[in-house]
Amino acid sequence: MKHNSYSCCSVTRTVAAIIKAQKIVAGRHSETSCRTSIAALRGDYQHRQGNTTIPFMLYCKDGQRFCGNGIKEKEGRFVCFTSCIFKAVSLSPDHSCAVLELLIQHESPSCHSSSHSYTASGTCMTVDLSCFCSIRCLGTTTPRKTW
């Protein structure tokens, strides 16, 4: 997949818009695209869910999905995990880098639902946004507290 500056800037603009929308709702308690997820989080649609987060996936210039690795201490042991789903936490002043939190995905307990729930891992990483050519936003959610 050939890199172009437009897709890099589009990823950066989208991450910035996600962070802005998440900050707006921080004080408040079908087909999905980044634009519809941002609008839903802001409450621009009638079906407000009261969610706080737009989880997303990033894709590298070679078309491969980007995944992050983390380590958490749980019950006195270190547990390694991998996640390809992120929450945008902050942007560098020049918008070239972003701090992302790794989200842990869980299947919905309802057999009639295709939705997923997430747990905040509390594990963050800083990424260079110029390394990515595309972003895929998922439906808005409120992650469970850190495990």
C-alpha cells in the first residue's frame, strides 16, 4: 500500500477529532464510521447512549492492522496482552504523536447482540501518527474500569 500525505493527515485529523469529542463528554455520563461515532458521542443523534469513548483500529502503510503489547500486574503476576483496539488519550503539541490506551475487547454476553464491550487496560503507548495510513472507528462505548 503506497503512503500518501493525505491519508497520514487524515489519521491525525481523525484522532484529534476523537480526542476533542471525548473531552466534550468527559464530564457527562448499523454502519459505523469515524464521523458517525464522533457525532454519536457528541449526542448529535437522537439515540444518545451516554458513552465516553470512540475505540478505533489503526492500519500501517503496508495495510496490516497495528497492535500494541502491554504488561499488567494481576494477582501478583505479570500478564502480557496484545490489543489492536485503542482509545485516544492525547496529542503532542504539533499533532505528530498520540498517546493511546490499549483496550481489552470482550464479547457481549448477550447472544442476540453483535456488540462488544471493552475494559480500559491502563496501559498507554505513544505512537508516531505518520506511520499509519488509515483508521477504522468502532461504535461508541464506555470501557469498564482498569483490570
